[in-house]
Amino acid sequence: MRTKLLLLLPAVSLLAALYGGLQWWHVWRFQQSTDDAYVESDISLISPKIEGYIKQVGVADNERVKAGQMLFVIDDSDFAAKVAQAQAAVDAEIASVATFETRHDHQVAMINQAAAAVDSSQAEAERADLDQKRYISLVASDVATKQRYETAQADAIKAQADLARVKAALEAEKQQLAVLDAQKHEEQAKREQARAALRLAQNDLDNTVIRAPVDGVVGNRAGQVGQYVKAGTQLMSLVPLPKVYVTANFKETQLTLMRPGQPAEISVDAYPDRVIDGKVESFAPASGAEFSLLPPDNATGNFTKIVQRVPVRIAVPSDGPLSQLLRPGLSVVVSVDTHAEGAATAEGGIVGTAEAKPAASQK
């Protein structure tokens, strides 16, 4: 029996090596995996736009909310008073504009009256001028006295002076209309300014109610009733579950054949017996070191080459088996099949040739 086992052992080893070689050639050499990967989500940080005391908290920790649902209410008494004050200012400006419109109509009537006076004085001046010309011929033929001629001449001069006076009055009325129009435009501008101030005050009043921007789950709630908050104070985080994705940090040497659209297997540490089928969605525009607080300065004399990692976004199906259980921050292991065809274009991916020799699977 021992002799048979000794004879079979090399054959079994050869078959195992052959099987492993075939697997490596057809499958394993195209698998790129990393355990530097985590579940992430586009978390919304909820902050107020105004300052004041929190009057009401509408949600509890870990509560699921809908978009538009009330989260916090800030005391609005001061903001309501400002809205009333701004509304009163708008009403006053509306009344002022209406007054100037009335004065404008009255001034138009005064201009028409002055124009009528000019027409009357013009007719009187023409009549006095004709009388003066008639009396000139009558005096020359001794039909009329010189005194009568002098009276007609004085009437003509008086009529011309009166015509000049009413014309000047007409021009003054027209100038007064221009002044009223300018004042009316100024009041209209003040009215629009008051309306803008009212809109700003109304916006501040509306912002006293903080609502959820998206569907999600409440987390890290810090706002409490009676707390004084300023604009920008972080009150809570809103996690849009189950909309999550995976960020896998692959080494730069693993990206040779990796393209958007290639399938990926995701193993979650919290659920080791279940695998999620994902898909490569996009690549970060730079390595993680470039976005760090202190990027490396490679122009120094103590340079040491280090393999860089590039964040790769892996899409997770929303209807997957673990879609309701995944939480941002969970550790996962991602394996991408680079043998599969990716997207139609390499946009968003790493530029390379499909014929390039694949790198060995790294971790």
C-alpha cells in the first residue's frame, strides 16, 4: 500500500501543478484584488444657515427620514419680527410710489393748463399786433388819434410780455414733471430694495426650519433643544442608505488592464459567507498621496520610491443581497476580473493597451 501511494504521489502532484498552472493562466493572473477597500456613501452634513436657539428636534438617532422631512426648528420670533418690519417698509414704499404717480397725473394736468394759457396768450398777442398795425395806417391818414395808436401799441407789448410769461410757466411745469419722474423712479428703486429685503427676511424665516435634503438615516446627531447654534454648525449627518459604493485603493501596478465596467467581487468582513457582485465605475484623477494633507516632496535628496495607490470606485447594486445591511466604513476585500471587457471607451479609466502583459495578482 505504501509503495502504491509513493507511486501515485508524483502523479497527483503533477496533476495538481498542471491544474494550478491552467487556473493561473486562464483565471488567476487576471484577478487583481486588494483588502485596502471600504464601503462609503455620499453623507450629507446638516447645518443651519442662520444662528439661534434650537426650539424643536424632529428626529432621533438612527431614524430613517424622507427628503423634505423636518429635522430641526430654530426659534423664529426674531425672524418673524424682521419679516413684519420688512413688509411694513415695502408697504410704505408702495404708498410713496402711488403718491408720486398721483402727483405725476396732477402735474400733467397742470402742464395741459399751462399749454392752454400759452395758446390763449398767443391769440391775444396776435390780435394786439394786428390792432397795432391797423392803427399805424389809421394814424397816418388822420382817421385815428395818436393816443389811440399808443394804446394799441402798449396792448401789443403787454400781450407779448404775457405770452413770454405763460411760456416760461409752461417750461417750469414741464421741468417739474421731469423732477417728479426722477423722484418716482427713485421711490420705485427703494420699493424694489425693500422687496429684496423682505425676501431676505422671509428666507431667514424659512431657514428656521431645517429639512432633510435626501432620503437617509440619521447619524451623529449633535443638535439638542435649547442649544445655541451658528450658521455652519454641524448638527447631524444624514446617510443616504442604501445608496452606498466601495472605494478600493489598488496599487498602481494593478491598474494596467483595469477598465470601467469590469466585474468585481466584493467580500464584506462583517458578512464573510456572502459575496457581492459589483462593477468598476471610475478611477480617481490622482493617487491618494496627492490629496493628502501633506503631499510628498520628491524633490528632496532622501527620495525613496514607494508604490502608490489609486482609489477606484466600485458600484454596488442597490438590490443586492446585502443592500440593506451595508454601512459606510465597513472593511471589504475587492477582486476585479481584468480579463473581462470594460466600457466602450477608456474615459475615466487608466490608459493602457489590452495586449500588455498582466501583472501578478497583488494584495
